[in-house]
Amino acid sequence: MRGRNIFVMGLIALGLSQATFAQSDEALHDRAMKILKEVPLIDGHNDTPGKYLRHVNNHVDELDLYDTTDLNMHTDIQRLRQGGVGGQFWSVYIPIRVPGGEAGDVRKVIRQIDVTLRMIDKYPDVFELALTADDVVCIHGEGKIASMIGMEGGHSMDNSLASLRALYALGARYMTLTHSTGLDWADSGTDDHRHDGLTKFGEEVVKEMNRMGMLVDVSHVSPQTMHDTLNVTRAPVIYSHSSAKAVCGHNRNAPDDVLVRLKENGGVIMITFVPSFLNEDVRLHGIKASEVRLQLSEEHSDDVDAMREALAKWREENPAPQATLSDVADHIDHVRKVAGIDHVGIGGDFDGIGSTPVGLEDVSKYPDLLVELMKRGYSDEDLKKIVGLNILRVMRATEKVAAELQQRESPRDMTIEEADGVSEEEGEGGRRRGVRGLRR
């Protein structure tokens, strides 16, 4: 008994009450679901629209979203309901055509926006399009899932502010400035840094997003691009799906010096569930596996089967570690410590990742994450901020800034050639070759 009392006192010293300690997991789960009825859980990033393209070539009627377990998807309506999801940013992603930052095909972005809108329309008792923070609150209050659209990667706008405005008019409410490849006007965190952050045109993009009321998403970008964005933005920024670099050293994660500035900016980082972004052992094992694969490819350059057999043997002898739900909570703990509870959210990246953390296998598992945070001493008010109130605050602030800017600013119409000192002829070639843009 004395040992248990010491354990309980230790938990209390860490911020847990005896009442929380005594609650069963079932009672904590019920408490989590009560929170999710009061405040919408708004996830920052889900790639289900891409699954429509992959599985049924965007024929919406051919995919039954009520149950997708046969497709090995992380998302369907049954599990969204079980997970208490109240709001979702659906990702519309298209690949960059070539390395080096060539712009995307706007027609393909429109196609993915269209499939998202048709998905929403197909299930009117479940989903409803939300364009503002007030829309989200109202739709959640009606028992439906507020559905928003986020563009993953600035290549979506094809180096054109006119295209950016048109995509906003179609419903896109955030844009991730880059994806995994750098652009003509911004550096990615997982590619060579050609601009040292944003070019002048990149700054124009951020300012126009502010003017329209589109959330500026700095997931995927380089640290200097993060800093440049914070220098120029007039509204809070978001990370739609990133984690903390101090906890796991992946280049996709946010460094502490940026998290400090995020607090000053008023933004929010929506912690993601990507295993290699969560757990350092997972990240390092992935790097080693890539190195081994390259080495074996060279050793067996004329025998693919032998290479695959050797790689399978290495993987059997070196099993990959696994990230867990606890790792996600560790990242939330860290962001709370550095930036504060007002700057944390959730951005799972479900259906955009090949594997998931143990305990967070699909969209039904969000309440289990809240239970873990309760056990770590998070109050109901803390959890309400994490699941939805923080991102709603950022959305409202962005809308307010846009309303003010639209009173005194016209739509920006500077071209990338004009902004970055490249002639129109050279600029066209630059988009194909990835020519370095001028920094200022």
C-alpha cells in the first residue's frame, strides 16, 4: 500500500489529480467523448480525396465511404463517428511534375477539389462544406462533420496569384507553401535550399493569402522559409501536419526557435501521426533502410530478385521499431512547454501515410489520445483547445485580418518574373529547370 501511495503522490506532483488517477479508461473515454460533443475535433490533414483518385479514378459513386476497411483505408464514416471527429481539412494534393520545383497542373488541383466537394455532397447527413470558423461551429452543432479543403503544396497555384484566387473561390481554405520539393519561390524542408527561404514572389504569395483569408500552412517548408513567412505574414500561420524537431529530428518538424515565434504569431501546430516524424528510432531505422537498399541495388545491379531477397533478409534481421500513441502525446507535451497550450492542435495525416502509430491506427482512435493526455494531467479546457478551439481562434483571426486588408488593399497581381527579376522568357525556362529565384 505504501508503494502505491508513493506512486499516486508522484502522479500528483506531475500535475495529475487523485480523481483522474482513479478514473477507469472507460470513464476517461466517456469524458473524452463529452468534450468532443461540446467542441469540434478539427483535424488539420486527411488524404481521403487522393484515395478516390487511386482506387476509383475519382468516380465518387464507386467508393462507399461508410465502410472502407476492405480498401485498407484509415478513414470512413463509421470510424469518423466513433472518433468523434467534428471538423476535417481534406487535403487536395497533386504531384509536382518534375524535380526542381516545376509548377503543378491547376486542372488536376481543380479535379481534386471537385472530388472532395462531390464526396461532401454525396453524404449530406454526414458532411457539410465549411468556409469559415462560424460555419464549423454551426455544422458541428447540427451533428455533422464540418468539411474544409486544404491544398498541399504551393505548386498547386502554378506560380500564379490569379490561380491562387480562383482556387480560394472554389473553396480551398489553406495552402501548404511547399510539399517535399522546393519551388521557384520557396524552399522545402526535404529538398536542397535554393533560395534561403522565400523569394520576393513567395512573400507576395503569403501577403495575398492574408488578404484573401486563406490560412498559411508551413508544414513541409524549410526552417528559413518558416522564419521568412513569420516575418511577412499579417495573420497567424498553421502547421497542418507536423511535429516537434526537438523530440524527433526529422526535417519536416518544427524547431524550437520557430515554436517560440509561433507563440508570438498566434499560430498553431497540428501534431501529426507520421511514425518517422514522431519517433527518433523509427526515423533512424528508415534512413538506414534506405542506405541498405541503395547499397544492395549497387551490389545486385543486374539481378533485381537477388536485391529484393537480400533486402527482405536485412529487414527480417533488423525489424523496424514502432511509433506509438505515447509518442504523439510527447510531442504535444513539448509544444505545450515551448509555445504554450494555445498553440497545439491535431493533424493526423490519415490515408496519406503507409503506417500509423500503435494505438492510433485510424480515425476512430482520437478519443484514446485524449485519454492519454488526461492521464498526463491535461484538463478538459486544455483538451478543448487542442482539439478545436485553437484552430478556430486562428481561423477567426485570419478572417478578421482579411476583412481589414480588403478595405485598403487590392488583389496583388505581381508576376514571378516581375518579383524575382527574371524575364518572362527566362522565367518559363526557370520553371522547368528550377532556376534560383532572387531572395529580395
